[in-house]
Amino acid sequence: MKIVRQIAPDMRQALRAVREQLGADAVILSSRRTSGGVEITAAIDFDAEQLEATEPARPIPDADRSGFEALAASAGAAPAAQTAAAPVSDATSEELRALRRMLETQLAHLAWNDLTRRTPVHTELLRELTEIGLSQDLAARTVAQLPSTADLAQARRFAISAFAQQVVVTGDRWLENGGRIALVGPTGVGKTTLIAKLAVRWVLRHGPRDLALISADSVRIGAAEQMRALGRLLGAPVFAIDDMQELPEALARVAGKRLVLVDTPGSSQRDAQLAERLAALAAAGPQLETALVLAASTQAGAIEETVRRFAPANVTSCLLTKLDEAASLGGLLSVAVKERLPLAYVSEGQRVPEDLRPARALELVSHAFQLARTTGAAADEDLLARRFGEVAHALA
């Protein structure tokens, strides 16, 4: 085994020197910054038999690549074809994996620190996008579009505008044109309250003549009676069904109405009967639109699972509730963009019908930034290096 230590003014020159001395099969053992630039320790023939049986050596990238490209390639290069070798112990394999993770972490930190030095506006914007809860891929994609001459204020405005353009909204079409809408979602997100707000808004704008309500919630005690009370208050007919299979018949009875709102049972994502109810809802007819109700106070991971679980209902739009209780909005908006789920309405209080408005993309993204400042959200350097170190070359 041959080990060399190379010091150079920057990473690119150090990698070129190591490649010239040891060849493309050299393994990077460590790297660090020094007063004279960068120091790399590399080796050739590094326990070759064991290494081939577990983790293949990473080749040193071509010298004509940029520093970030070289770091990314050395951190994530695809393994080459491996030759047969004697098996090694589990302990040795685990040690090699730990060594690889350690080196990848070091390289990610090195790439992130280099990006911070060369493009401080990019890194500060990545920090802010992480603090609002934006997903890693969306944050990186947004910053990659940033003009190179922008200062921080311009970069922030650009990021808000660029991300808002990816958030799809439906406008106020339900209250303008009507439709047949079934609201679905987890228990306690406010589906019935949303129906009340939409129904009252419709009556104030068009009158009760073309409005009908359907209660398909036979699970919650008093749900049907609550809808009947709303119908009596507004002067609109209410139909209650005990099973989702009865929904097509109920929809046929209100065929002449312009706006039909369907209240469905709240369901846990892991409810054993959820799939059956969603399948029946999807088969209720092509004119029925299914809208998913999500609480903005829910964590992004739970929201992503909810969207996936309710997908069999052919969800076409989304309504956000409890915006006033949310500590972060970036995760929710990231899921909406990723799943291409249009946002219809936003609710942020219990008042009927005042606390309801059509979703507006720019307003929601701006509110996400404001929430991060209000709550004091912060992203530490270790998190940022792990998230963006491997893609730093693309952002430089």
C-alpha cells in the first residue's frame, strides 16, 4: 500500500496531483483545509482484497472538472464491476461503511464551505429556504435558477416569485360556477366547517335555490343532524346516506343544483375501511370532484402520507385549514408542488364565512417566509452541508 499527502492551493489542483502520482484508482483517505490551501491524504492498493469484496475504490475525477464536480463525483461515483474476492467479516464491512460515510460527510462539508466562500448569496438563500421547510430538491432547483449578479434582497424576491410559480391554484371557481364536490381527509381537519363556509358564501352570492348538501358521514355521532341544521338555516335541501354506495343515487336526486357539497367521514390514513370508501367515492360518477382537506399545522411527512393514502379517490384539488395554527408552510407547499396538487381555498379561523378565501400562490409563499421569521426557525451548518454538499457543484 502506498500513501501520499498532497498540499495544494485548492481542491482541484490537489486532486490533479494525486491522480498524477497514484493514478485513477487512488482512494481519498482524508481532506482538510490548511493555511496553504487544501491537504489531501490518498492511498493506492488500500487493502485491495477486502475493499473489492465490500466497497469499491472511488476513482479520482478527471482534472479538467471543477472542484465541486470532482467532490460530487468522488462522493457518489457508481461502483465499477467487481471481481470475486474472499469474504470479509461483518465487522470489517461495517468499519469500511463507516469510513465511507465519514469521508462523504467530510467532502460534503468541504464542498458546502467552498460554496459559502464563492457564492454567499446562494448559500444564504439555501439557508432561508431550508428554514421555511422547503424540500431539498425544490430548494436546490430554485437556487440553481438564481441570476449570478443578484444581491440577497433580489435573490429573496426571485426565490419567492420562482417558487410561487410552481404552486398551482384553482381560483374561486366553485363559488363562481358551482360543481359537485366531495370533501375528504383525516379526522379533525375541519371538513364540515369548510362545507358550512362554502355554503354560506354561495347563499350570500347566489341564494339558496341552486344549493344542495349531502351528508355521507355515518361514523361521527351527530354529523347528519349538523348538516340538516345548516340546511335549515340556509334554506337548502339536505340528503343523508349511510353508505358511500348510495352516493350516486343521492347525486341523481340533486341533478338540477349548481353547487352540491358532500361531507364524508373523517378517516385515519391507516383505517382498514378507507380504501373501500375511497374506491366507492371514485366510482360515484365523473361529474363528482374530490377535494382533499389538509390541516396546515400537520408535519410535512404526515401530509405526504395523507396525500398518498387518499390518492385512490382521484383527488383533483386541495383545501388548507388551520393556517393560523401552522408553524411552517414550506413542507406543505413542497408536497403540493411535488404531487401536482392544485390548492383551492384556505381557511384560518372558525368564523363562518369570514375565515375563508381562495388560495393565492404568492400570498402563501410569502406567508411561509414570514412564519419562519416569526417562529425563529434556524438551520445549522451541519444540516445544510449534509443536504446540499453533494449538489454544491451544480449551484456554484
